[in-house]
Amino acid sequence: EAGVAQSPRYKIIEKRQSVAFWCNPISGHATLYWYQQILGQGPKLLIQFQNNGVVDDSQLPKDRFSAERLKGVDSTLKIQPAKLEDSAVYLCASVRAGGSDTQYFGPGTRLTVL
Amino acid sequence: AQSVAQPEDQVNVAEGNPLTVKCTYSVSGNPYLFWYVQYPNRGLQFLLKYITGDNLVKGSYGFEAEFNKSQTSFHLKKPSALVSDSALYFCAVTHNYGQNFVFGPGTRLSVLP
């Protein structure tokens, strides 16, 4: 079974630029999460999708961050415009169904904002 | 709102000795509790989880954790540590079918040969 795929693995941009990350979850997994992990901290949930609907986006900075999951499969997370404090690893995870299921994480995208 | 505390930033233990990584949580209702491990430059890997049932949960690589409802704790343990166990360990909690999933700040485990 293929794991969660993410791209790109690394991205360097200047502040005020835009950036997008892509995630392909494990086949058949209905739930998809995006997390932000700042160096030295635990992952912080940004948004949770159930199929193509948003379940929780309470911690997503909606003035600059957006995410979508078209057709309930792949997902993209966008930052526009980026700030220095957005430098972090962005993790995608998927779950077969509900909250008691194990989350499977992708390798992450390391974003550096200069 | 849910929260997770991992009171130790760093835990050092000698190889072959038992290890404990502490976790306490706060949640409304019944918790779902998880432990994940993160090796350098790699994604998070699942170790074990408590959903319901037996308070002692066994997981991957010889790790286990004990759910203590009265103390709201879910400490990770291993009887005999290996150098290869050195990594960053995260405790996490959720409820209500996975909404509001919260990770702790992490504990760095160093196993010394």
C-alpha cells in the first residue's frame, strides 16, 4: 500500500510570495489533515477534511491560508502572501475513517520564507 | 478545548534501562490518545493508541502505554531501551471522531550506549 505523498519536499520563497503544497492521501482514506510543525514544536492542526468537506478549520489563518480537497482525494494548501513566521514543515496525514483510526503521515514539505 | 502536556523536553536513559515518557491531557468527554515518534528528517510514525478497553496498550517496537483516567495521563514506557529508540516522541489527543486533534510539544528521548 502506497503511503501519503507530498510535494514539493522543500521550498524556499521570499516573504509576500505565494506557495502551494500538494498531498495525495492513501487510497480509500476519507479523512485528510494538514498540520504546521514549527521547529521545536508539536504539529498544529490547520484543517481537517472529511471527503471533500471541511470538518475543522478553526486554526487556519484564513486571511492568508487556503486549502481545498477536490473530489475528496488530493488536497492542496496555499499560502498567499507568505510571512517569515510561516517557515515550518507542513505535514499531511490521512485516516481511513474516523478519529479513532491511525493517522498516516506524509514526509512533509519544509518551507523557508526569507 | 483539548490540550496535551509533555512535562519533559528531554529524557536521557542508558541503553538497557527502562524508559518512561510522560503525557497528561485535558479533554471533554472520552479521550482517544495516541503516541507518535519522529526520527530526524522523517515523518511521524504511529506507535500506539488508546480508544477503549484495557488500560495497558501495547504498540510497535516494544513500546507500551498506560491510560490512567483519574490522573489524566498516558505515559509511554519500554522495559529495555535501545540506542535506536532515540527520537522525538509526541503524545496526541482527540475525541468526537477526530475533531480538534491536538499534539503535545514533544519529548526528545536520548538513549545512551
